[in-house]
Amino acid sequence: MKRHRRHSLLAALVLAGAAAGAQPAGKVLSLQDCLRLARQAQSSLTIARQQVEIARLAVSQVRAGFLPQSHLGNNFIYNSPLLHDRTTFSFIPLNAIREYSSLLTTTLELDSSGRLRAELARARAGQKVAEAEARLSERDLKRAVTAAYFRALLARHVLEATGDSLAEAQEFRRRAELLFEKGEAARADMVKAAAAVALLEQSRQQAELEARLAMQELASFWTTEVDQPIQLEDPLSEPPPAPEDAQPGKPFLKRPEFLVIEAQQRAAQADARRARSDLLPQFSLAFQYGLDSWRVRWADRGYAAFLTLNVPVFDWLRARNAERQAQWRSRQLGAERAAAERTFARDYQAALARVRQIYSQIAVARSQVQLCEESLRLSRLRYEGGEGSALDVVTAQAQLTQARTNYYATLAGYWNARADLEVASGR
């Protein structure tokens, strides 16, 4: 019962330094709950999602260029009369001394050069880039929250392991003091026991600080109240799932990074077509209807149609060089993709090997804890029976503390390795 109360106190110390202002009272947060809270909070993921909406609106703007554009213009122009003839207007291009204009103008670009189509392809590629980068932001946020989650759990278990070892050391110190008072133990034994307690007390304080900081780091993903108590589900207290089999083919090709590169390549190709369009003829059509007269009279209304053909002649190779520049950028992205394939293939195999290796270490670490517990028990029995030294007990206590820490560090490392494998395999 005393040990159970001690564990409860240690857990309370951890939870006192936690952070989760959005957490309902008494609710235990799972990893999925933490991810949900992080996704709902303002973060780089929010900015990436907003960028997707910005890119979508850019596509709508470019698409509007294919449709007729209309506007209503109203003008009044005063043209000074000639000095020698006050009835004649002075500027020839104008129609009278006073000119009234109210025209509804509709224009349509026929896109014979392909400029509008290239701009639309560029905008759509930009939208794909934004969507892929949003996936990257969500994946990176998930990975960061997962790492913080298991860091907090590991810090809590290290604190508990250190607390258990401290309690064992304190109990052994009291036992050594009783034996010293009875003359059955040397003063050196009591000093060794007291030194072990002091060392473990320092380790426990450091573990408390680490647990507090780890919980604050986790809570900072969704709240500013980082010093409020939270509770977390503890998958480190349960047997971990076995590693998955390697996926067939090249699963790393599903990573969002490739979507970004592909979309950037399409954008570069669209830029090349846009630059090429400056070398081709472009048609536009305009239609006007309304009043353009020296008096305000509806009977003077009329209409006019304009067909414009713009033929480029020479621009000092500006358009040609812009096209070549975009083509080189596309080739550069192709080389970047080839290099990324090799890098991500290596990362996938490394992550797969790391998961399998760490999983095999879990059983070894668990066995090490059991052996260290038995070693401590035997060391104490030998000491109390007068066959062993206090140094053996102190050494066994330190070994047990390290073994417990290694065990939970291995478990946390396994869960983090699984998360890295998800990233490497494009999930």
C-alpha cells in the first residue's frame, strides 16, 4: 500500500506540471486525442490549409479570363472651342465642344497564343503544390506531436523508476542505520547507503523537471495553459504490437514530397508555355453599345465591334530566354526527384530495420529488468545475512534504475521508430 501511495504521489508530481487547457476534466487523452487537439489549434497546418484556399481562388481568377468581361463606362468631355470660331471644337479626335459617353463594353480574349491556358495550368499546379504542402505540414505536425507524446510518457516512467529506486535506497539506508546502531554493520555501509540515497534524490529531481518540461511541450501544441494538469493513456505499459511486414514495391514513392516536386514540374512547364505564348499572335474581340454624342439623346445611340490582332515581332529574345529558363527549372526538378528517390529509399529501409531491431531489444531489456530486480533482492539477502557488502546492494540499486530506464526508453524508441516508418512509407 505504501508503494502504491508513493506511485500515486509521483504521478501527481508529473501531472501537476502538465499542460492541456482544452482537456475536459478527468479525461484521459490518447495519442489520437492529442493529434486532434493539435490539428484544431492554430499552427503551421492552419497556414498551409489557408494557402490551399488562396491557391483555389487563384485558379478561379485565371479561369475568369476565358469568359467575356463587361463594364459600363460613363464620361463627360469638355473640348475648348477655337479662338477664332467659338462654334468649332479645338481638338480634332473629339467630336464636339461637349461630348457625352455612356458605353457598355464587352471584351473577349480568344487565346490564340495559349497564354490563358498556360496561366490556368500554372494556377492549377500552384493549387496542387499547396495541397501537397498541406499534407506535408499535417504529417510533420503529427510526427512532432507523436514524439512529444512518447517523450512525456517516457519521462513519467523514468520518474517512477527513479522514485522506486529511491524508496528502495531509503529503506536500505534505514536498515543499515539500524544494523550500525546494533553494531552489526560498519559505518562505511551506512555512508554508502546515504550516498546512494543522495544520488537518487538528485536523479529524481532531475526526472521531475524533465517530466514537467515534456508535458508542457506536448500541451503547447494546442493551448497556452501549458501548466495545467492532464492525463495520458500509456501504451508503454502494454505489450507493443509486432512490426509490420515490408510493403511490396516502392511504398516511399507515396510520400507527399514527390507530389510537391511533380506539381512544381507542371508549374515550370506551364511557365514555359506562358513564355512561348508571347511569341504567338493573340486575338481579342471587343463590342461597345451605348451613347457617344455631343448631346444627351438616346436616339444617338449605336454600337461598334473591334477585332484586334497583336503580332509579336522582336523582343530581344526575352520570351525565348524565359521559356528556356522554365525548361531548365523543370529539368532541375527532375534531377531533384531522382535524388529524392534514392534518399527516401534509404530512409525507408533504415526505418524498417530500426523498427525490427528495437522490437527485438524489448525482450532483452525486459529480461534485464527482471535480472536486476533479482540481483537486488539477492544482494540484500546476502548483506543482511552477513555474506555481502553494502557496495553490492548500492551497485544493484543503480543497475536496476538504469535497467528500468533502458526498458522504457526502448519502448518509447520503438513507438517513435514506428512513427518514422509511417513517414518513410508515405502513410
